Amino acid sequence: MSGRRPRASRRGAPLQVPVTAGPEPSPLYTQVYREIREHILSGVLRPGARLPSARTLAADLGVSRNTIEAAFLQLGAEGFITRRVGAGTTVASSMGESAPFRARPRRAGTPRAEAPRSAALRLSARGTLITECGLAEIAGDHPAGPCATEVAGFPVRTWNRLLARRARRAGIAPFQAADPAGLPALREAIADHVRVTRGVRCEWRQVIVVTSTQQALDLCGRLLLDPGAVALMEDPGYRGTRAALLAAGAEVRGVPVDGDGVDPEALAAHPGARLLYVTPSHQYPLGVTLTLARRLALLRWAAATGAWILEDDYDSEFRYDGRPLASLQGLDPEGRVIYLGTCNKVLFPGLRLGYVIVPPGLVAPFTAARRISDGFSPPLVQAVLADFISGGHFAAWLRQARQHYAACRDALVASITTQWGPAVTLGPSDTGLHLMAHLPDGAPDAAIAEAATAQCLGVLPLTRYLAAPSRRRGLLLSYVAGTPARIPADVAALAPAVRGRRGR
Ligand SMILES: Cc1ncc(COP(=O)(O)O)c(C=O)c1O
């Protein structure tokens, strides 16, 4: 149904009431109500303007008088119109002369679009940085990209049992506000875990629970960087970090990474840098490990310059061969290293729990920042995670997951070695859920990744992670969704693209 009848208001402005039926039309009286309201808000109907009588409008629009009466009732209740016996129905004078929204009225049948109001949409300088830092794209990351995790084998029943037990026994506590720094039981469990497995030196109060490494990076950027401060990160490097540092207003510069990790000699080119982000245990995305000599050089640099080092230890739980090097934080006598860990990768991405381990002097600032950021993490989930860790389930899951991923890694390495030919060289694969297959310089890695139709392998191009112009090319292969049985077929499916496109 549609109708459009001009009427003259008291000041001569035309009153048009288009009524349209959409695919799922709302009640007729709501449509009439919305149309009149829009005309009032946009200033087409000014305060004091007289509306047609309910009877006339009903006849004009071909609807019942009850429909118009219901619309008028609603408009009157909300203060848009006044109805007085003898004076008819008029736009309320309390609406004031300046209409809040000076949008032009729609023509009948045109969709109700959100008209851009540039003044209202003007963002702060920080808002613009946040919008332009590329995080929106990261949120919709590749299904098998860096943040993906295979959850199929996770002991869901155990988790749910712990959840039910906590919910039964905890009474009202999980429904109340909690410490922004996290539940003491979880902070203690995390501290015990990283002390034993990663050689982190901390006491539990230094552990601040966050939703994710991404939130930890955001808090670090806001607490430690002034606008325009120089922040350094590995190149190639993790895009989530780049986005968070840019959003904090920092000038982000890349420091080259080679087979031994990030190059400390390159730091001299950035005097005054306030912060360096590194992934020493398993460089993202190249997979190399930062050598001990370079770790010590980074710590000397931080001590000498007063810069912070952010150590992102995002996946070292998945270590397949040999023992990992202990954390950089554990080697630091000066308290310049901030250690970031996440449970979203090692457990499941829907968990939204991670942690940042800070020097004692930063506990209060981080707690305050977490408080004003989003308060705190849900206490019930924190308590369940604490039970999961202290009950030995975390360690058991790790053993099982490691076995599965090691078999995937073996299948991937063997298949690539036999099927992709000598032009491809593999990066380290002793840790993590992905590995880098290096292609000849200048090879079209983005096009190959784009064309990849592999079912269980995630394929992303190295160029995506490069900050400075470079001819380095490669494919980041994630095997989180893989199975040892399916991987060889996926590698075979990718072989023609890889072999057919040489570097230039
Ligand atoms: C280098 C690196 N850091 C951190 C993370 C993710 O952490 P979160 O999901 O807790 O933000 C990822 C993705 O899994 C990653 O690749």
C-alpha cells in the first residue's frame, strides 16, 4: 500500500505522509506515526503547524480512522503533537524552532537511509587513528589465520563440569563486581604456570588479567606512549600490534628480522624510541627464535635507553622439539620487560582471557587502565579457568593438543618437501601452529594465497606482514584446522600455484 497526499501546513510547508509496505511491514499506525514524526524532526512540519484531521488523513491515505487515531495518540504521548478540541491537531510548540534533524523528507517508497551528518560524525584525532589503524580488517581475519584455533578436540565436557560446579557452589559472588586486575586464584595459577614453564620471574600480584593480548597491547599503548612517541616492532610483524600502537598515536617503525630474530644493531637508528615489541620464542610470522646473544643485547638497550620491551609469548606452549628458551622477561634484571600471554589461542578463542605480567611499579597503572577500559573480566569464567589450570586439565589438554599438532606439522613439512619443489624453503617449525614457506624473491605470494583453495590449511602471504618495501616472499601456512590425513591433499592442491609462479 502506498499513498502520498500533500497538505498545507499553517506556514505553507507541504505535509506529505507516504505510507509504504515493506517486505515485513510494521503495523500501519506505526508507519503513519514514523512518517509524521520524521517530518516534525526534520523541520518540514514546524511547531504550531496544523495537521489534517484524523478523518481526512484516514481518507487520504486509505486507512481506517482508528489507525490515524492510534498514530496521533502515540505522537501526543511522546510530546510531538497537541490535540485540543476546537483547535485540531498541531505540532507541539515545545518542539522549539530549531529542528533537531534537518534531513530532507524522503520520497514515498525510498528506503529510510541513514543520512550522513558530517558534523555529528566528526571523530577525534584518536578516533580517526583507531578507525584507520586496520583493526576492523583484523577482526574479520582469515578463518585459518593467526588468531584461529582448533577447538574440536577441546575437553568441553570437563570445562562445562567445572563451570557447573562453580556456578552451583559460588553463590552470589560471580554476579558481583570483581577486581579489575583479575581473580587472585587465577592470577596465582597463571603465575605458577609461567614461572615453571616459561621461567618468568614474578609474583602473582604482577599478573593482570585481560581479555586478550590485543587488550594488553591497547593498555600498553595508552599507558606508555605519548602521541607521536616512537614505538618499534618486528618487520615483518604482527598486524594486531601495529594497529594497537598506531591507535595509541605512536609513530610505528619496523626493525628487521633475520634468521636469528630481530636485529638489535638496527635499534641504534631509532634514538628516543619508547618501546619495542618482540615475539622472541616464536617470531610472528617467520617462526625463528631470538638467540640468547640478541636477547641480552635487547635487554642492554632497554636498560640504557629506558625503553620498554613488550614480549608477546603467544604460542610457546605448543613446543614440539626440544626445550624452549626461557622467556626474555626471566633474563631481565632491570624490570624493563612486560610479558604478554593469551589463553585464547592455547584454549579457545571464545574464552577471552589473557594476561599481562608487569613490573611491580606498573601494577596500579595497569589496574586503573583496565578499570576505565572495560571494568573487569567475568569472575565466573576466571574462576573456571583457575580450576582448569590448578586441576591439571590445562596440562593434560596441552599434552593432547601438542601430539595432534606435531602430527599435523610432520605431515605438512613432509608434503611440502616432496611436492613443492626446491624453490620453496621452509622456516622453523619446532613451535606453534603455523610455518613459513619461503618463496623466491618477488614471487606473487598474495596472488597464490588468494587462489589457494585448500580446505584445511590457512594460507596468508608474507607481504601482508611486511612494513618496509622488500622482495621477500612467502606463504604463512596455518595447520590449526588440519588433520594429518587431509594435509597432504591440501598441499598437493596448492602445488600448481606455487610451482607455476616463480619470482621476478
Ligand atoms: C603474535 C600474536 N600475538 C597475539 C595473538 C592473539 O592474541 P589474542 O587473541 O589474545 O589477542 C596472536 C593470534 O593468535 C598472534 O599471532
